[in-house]
Amino acid sequence: MDSIYVSFEKCLKKHYAMGAFNFFNLESLQAILQAGEECKMPVICSISESAIQYIGLNTAVMMFETLSQNKKYPAYLHLDHGRSYEICKKAIDAGFDSVMIDGSSLSFDENVKLTKKVVNYANKQGVFVEGEIGVLAGNEDNVNNLESRYSNPEEVKKFVELTKVDSVAVAIGTSHGAYKFKYDQKLRIDILSEIEKLLPKFPIVLHGASTVDKKTIKQINIRGGKLKNAKGVDKNELMIICKDHNVCKVNVDTDIRLVFIASLRQTLRSSPKEINPRYFLSEAKESMKTIIAEKIFLFKGLKN
Ligand SMILES: [Zn+2]
């Protein structure tokens, strides 16, 4: 089985990105792992600090280890938006393959200092580290920023050289949550190209790249939901970014939440006499699996 380092190298070489999908319960984790196997592609199973609080760190690791046993294609366990050295260390000690240290809200020097500390510990255990520089707007679990700040390519280069991180998340106009582009942003592909010139063959990570499908939003809203003006990243633009740039990992959280909620709202309404929770959760799991498989193909440059 390829190590996470080898999987990233393959992404750079073959010009595609891996999907990093957030899980929050058993069904979402099953959906990610099953989609990876069916698409014959590696997947990254991401868990945020607040999802860890919900599930429990050891439970999350045990769930992942049990469910990913005997898989034909690689699956990696990743900490999403670790905000402190302590949480990254806990994840590394518990057996994560990869951690993200998000010091993006700190000053440049503080971010470098914190990221370097995590890299020093993680690399001794062979654990992959993602850093972040630049600020994404929006709201995702405990990550909440009103304004974005585009990454400065020179700063990104300096950050990578000083910290020796394995990958870097950059801000090019995407944002967390279901309401993207309301802060009058657009995707700045020019910044991405500039970073690649300064840091050739270095893995870049894109956060806040959910597409927020209009049909799913409609399904939620006609069944009692209230998601007004939800908007995401354009599918085609995303596919081109994965194919033509060094983006090796694209995070998906919001789109999974949306299909989960849409499915629950639909089945609860359509089966009012059903009281078996597994019926509703199985349907929701299938919806999550479908959207995850769609993303895996999209990041590989294939539209289905
Ligand atoms: Zn994120």
C-alpha cells in the first residue's frame, strides 16, 4: 500500500488531486471508504477538532482502523484544522497518518514557529503535515472568519522553506461553509500559478471547495430547510484547477453535510411510519457515497 507521501507524489506527477472528506459518524466514514474502493482511488478521511469532541479521539481511530482494514486502495486518517501543537501531538500519538496545523490566524512568525514545532514532532513518526497560510472566509466547525486574506506567494514560499511542511493550504478565494462568494471574492488562479512558479512540484491544498449543488439546496428548502443564497465553487473551474495546477488535496465537508441533511429530510417525510433509524441512515449513507464518488472523479479530471 502506498504511503501518504507516495500518494501525494503520484498526484503531482499525474496531475490530479485526492479528495479529503470530513466524517462525523460511522455512516459518513463508511461512505468515504466505500467510495474510495469503488472508484479505485486513495481517499483521505478527515476529522475536525469538533468532530473529535463528538466522536472521541480513540473511537475515531478505532473506527478508521477497523473499517479500512483489508482495503485494496489507500485510505489515510487526517486531522483537519488542528489549532494547537497539543491536538496535533494527540492525533499523531493516536495513529493518524497526517495532521493539519492551522496557524493561519497567527502572525507570520508565530505561524512559522507553531508549524515548525508540529513538523519536528510529526516527521519523527513519519506523519505528514499540512500547514496553512492566508485566511479563508466562512464558517466550518470551530473555524470562523469573516474576511479572507489571499495568500501572498512570496510568503508561502518563505513559510514552506522555514517550516519544512509537506503540503500547504493556500487562500485563493474559496471559503468554508455553504455561503461562498458573499464577501465579493473570486478565485485567484493567478495566485496559484505564482505560488507554483516559486515552489515547483510542491503539494498545494485547497479548502472550502464544496460546490453546494443547487438541486440539493432546493431539496432541503422544499422540505422545511432554510438555506437562503447558498453558493459554492464552480465544478468546471475546480476540475481545471486539479488538472492544471499542483493542487493535490481538495477538502470536502459542506457538500457531504448537505446531501446527508437532504436525504434525511426526504426519507423522514416520505416514510412517516418507519421507525427503524437504520433505514434513514442507510439512505443518507448512499447519498454521501454518491457525492463522494462524484468528487473523486472530478478531482481526477473526469466528469461523470
Ligand atoms: Zn478547511
